[in-house]
Amino acid sequence: MKYYDILPFVHHLLSQLIQPGDTAIDATAGNGHDTLYLASLVGEKGRVHSFDIQEQALTNTTQKLQEHEVYSRVNLHHAGHEQLKKKIDQEEWPQVKAAIFNLGYLPGGDKSIVTTADTTITALQTLKSSLSPGSVILLVVYHGHEEGKQERDELMSYVQSLNPVDIQVAKYEFMNQTNNPPFLLIMERKG
Ligand SMILES: C[S@@+](CC[C@H](N)C(=O)[O-])C[C@H]1O[C@@H](n2cnc3c(N)ncnc32)[C@H](O)[C@@H]1O
């Protein structure tokens, strides 16, 4: 069997979940790699909503999208993902098939600006109540830095408390790598 590394596995899963014309969410735009990938999957008739709190992240993401001529498929929100509910119209939610969170800090940017458990969990609560059955949330959890450990612990308590009738949670993790490698949480909204 061929094992995927975490980020290729995320993109593999997204490619299975998202069809042209769908809507997808990048909850942490960062340097725009995931937003660009989502924009390629949703196609010309689809839509991506991408969020970040840092101007630098939005600039980098805009540049990447323009270079690949897919900027018009994306709504870039200079806002935290805790504002998902406010920023995405109610009638759009049935089309949302997937949301991706790549947690932690902006690679190449200010390492003191990191995702935190409170806003991540607020966003997950919105997704849990707004997503249609069958849609999926992917979270890549980086826990090498101190705030990442705290976010990991609070996130794990939260997902373990969820009712599997509403939402099913799986963890994909390499067990024998050193230095706290990232792991993936896969959350599927059930019927
Ligand atoms: C690891 S990076 C994301 C990498 C990105 N997915 C990519 O493809 O390049 C994490 C990002 O989360 C952003 N962030 C931190 N708190 C946030 C929040 N509440 N809402 C949205 N983004 C946030 C940071 O500014 C940073 O750019």
C-alpha cells in the first residue's frame, strides 16, 4: 500500500469530494496553496470562500490566484474563520462540500500570529450546524509550537465530545516520526 504524506492526502481527499460547480471553504488561506487547489477543483462555475486575518496572507493568496488565472472563482475574506456564518450567505451552504483548515502560523511570515482553539472551535460549530450530510471538514493540526500544543489538546477534547450520529471523526497520523509531525482530522457530517 502507498501511504500519502499529510498534505498530499488532504488534496487527494479534496479531489474525491469536490466536483465542478461546488463550493468549498479554505478557513486559513496562508500562502494560498489550498485555495488555489480548491479553485482548480470547483472550476469556473464553482466558488471558494477563503479566510485569513493577515493582510500578508491575502496578498500572497491573491498573487497566486492571479498567476493561475482563477482569482474570479474565489471570495477572499480578510476575516477570521470564526465569522464564517456572517460571511457566507445562507443559500450557499447546501453547495459547500468541504472545508479545510491548515492550522498554525503563516510559513515565511510572523510566527507569533497563530490559529487558536477558541476561534477554530467556533468555526467548527458553525460548520457542524450549516454543512449538509456527506460534506467533510479537514484539519491539519501542527503541534510543534507551544500554542499548537494547547490548540491540539482543546481541539481533541472538542472532537471527542461530538455525537457520532451528527459527525464522524477520524485521525490520520504517522506514529514513528520525530518532532511532533502534523496530523489530520477528518470530520464527516452525517445525515
Ligand atoms: C499554516 S497557515 C495556512 C497555510 C495555507 N493553507 C496554505 O495553503 O498556504 C495558517 C494561517 O492561518 C491564519 N489564521 C490565524 N488565525 C486565523 C483565523 N482566526 N481565521 C482565519 N485564518 C487565521 C494565519 O494568519 C495563517 O496565515
